[in-house]
Amino acid sequence: MRKRYLVPLVAAAAAIAAALAIPPAARFLRLRAVECEAARWTPLPIEGWPHQVSEIRYASTADYSVQPALFYDGGGEEKRPLLVALHTWSGDYLQDMSVPYARWCIENNWVFIHPHFRGPNWTPQAAGSDLVIGDIISAVEYARKQSNIDECRIYLAGVSGGGYTALLMAGRAPEIWAGVTAWVPISDLRSWHDQCVKAGRKYAEHIVKACGGPPGQSAEIDRRYTVRSPLTWLKNARGLALDINAGIRDGHDGSVPVSHSLLAFNETADQADRFTEDEIRHMTEEAEIPQQLRQDITDPAYGQKRPLLRRTSGPARITIFDGGHEIVFAAALNWLSQQKKTRR
């Protein structure tokens, strides 16, 4: 496998500073130069992925850098849905865990892009930074330029750290998406840091590296925890078709307590549809649905991961299923396929 393309951290920081200092016309020329550099990359198949998927390079407006991604377009004149799929917390754009997303797109004639967005979430450049936001928006723009995209059917999907970034993008760029599906996501970095410290999980150290220190060390560090957390932005996603999923045993068998999903849903839900503190505490600590909330739900898309609790509020939906820290690809992708934005 070829050496992976990673933008040097010092160069990235310098590029950001330079971008802020140059006028709009010069920025346009800088972007065009980066686009030309990206265009010189020869797309190649990737080991472990379907042969139709290729590695590409695209220009990110975040810092005028060239960024890597995996891409698929089966061609054709008709407009097609676009799926932006996100790697997990410790993954990158080559992560083969995301192969089911690509297979779905190949089988259903969707366009697919799997961006790097600064790689594993243990550097300041990753973990919900402005660079991450810019990279993902620029990945959508790349697909728009390369393919005939149905603007009413642009979708976003992620699990775990990818679910975290999916929620963040739902709040920071809600106008792009026809639907966002987030599985076992992190919604608040500060609380997850504290939970990981208590459980002895390595992710606490990752968060500290990304944010520059532990919570409470300084006002600036606390600000970074806040702006990189989906809960800060999810109020902007009210009215967006948002699908949040969590396994009831996550946080016990897995690394992200179910409270993160429940609190994320509360941010997008009407007041009457929100879960109470006691309900959230019970599900998080006991890994069970409270008696008064139990439901008999039939949804074949979830297979053996039977839904135990489902609630909707407007276009937002949460499902708590019989499982842990995982995604049911069929359920995620079938739900996305039913979402379509109304043209204005």
C-alpha cells in the first residue's frame, strides 16, 4: 500500500494563517492552484475496497490544502444521490470498516465519497476542528463538480467517531443534508473525557491532545471543548431529517454511554418530546429501557439488533436498539434512502 498522504501539521497551520491575510481575488487564485494540483493525482483502486472505488485528491477551502478521499461514481446522465461516509474516531479515509457504505452505493447507483478530514482524532487539526468542517464541505463540492448530484438527496453517515462528526456537521452545515444518520455518537467532548478517565479508556488522552489540555485547565481550552462538541450546534439542526441510533449496552460493552445520543436528540426535539434527566440516567447506568418507555417495535432493517425504544420529534428520530457500540448498515442506509429535501 502506498504511503498515505498527510498534510504536515506545521504547513497546515501556516496555510490557515496565510489564508486569513490574503484578499478574495488572491484566495480564488490560490484555490484554483490547489485544484490543479489535486487534478494531477491519478485515481487508483485501493486494496480491501471494491475495485470501482478509487483514491482521489481534492482541494479543501479550509486551508488551501490538497486532501485525500475515496470516491465512486458509476456514471450516467441521471441525477444521483451522494453519500458522504465518515471514518471512525481512530480511523482514516482508507478504513475498510466503511466498505459497506461503498457497496450500497455501487448496488444502488449512488455517488460515494469517504474523506480523510484530518485523520484520527488525536491532533488539534482533527476532532471537530474548523479544518474538519471545511474538508467535509469541500468533499461535497468535489462530488458536485465531478458528478451529476441530486441536490435534494445528499446524505451523511457515520458511526462512533464518525457519528460524532456527523452530528457536528448536522449542526454546523444543516443546509447541505437531506438526511444525517449518526450511530453511537459522542455529543459532548467534556463529558466523554470525564467518562473515559473514569473507565480508564485511551480516548481521554486523545481528547486532551486534540483540545490542548484537560477540561478546566484554561478558558481557551474549555472553549475548544465547547466548539468541538455537537451539543453546542445541534439547535441549528432542528428541522433536519436526523436519525440517531445507540445500543442500550453502549458505555458498558462499548465506549460511548447512551446518554450522548439521548442528549443529542433532546437538542433537536420539541420540549414535550425530550427525555427527562431521570430517564437518561436510568438508561445510561442500568443499560435497560425504563418500564414506562418500553415499546413493541418491528423494524426488519435492524435484523437481530431489535429496536427497544423509538421516538420522533418533527423530522428527528432516535432509536435505542438491543446492542452495544455498533452500526446496522442496512438500517442506516435504508433510512437515508427514504429522505429527500423539498426544493425551495
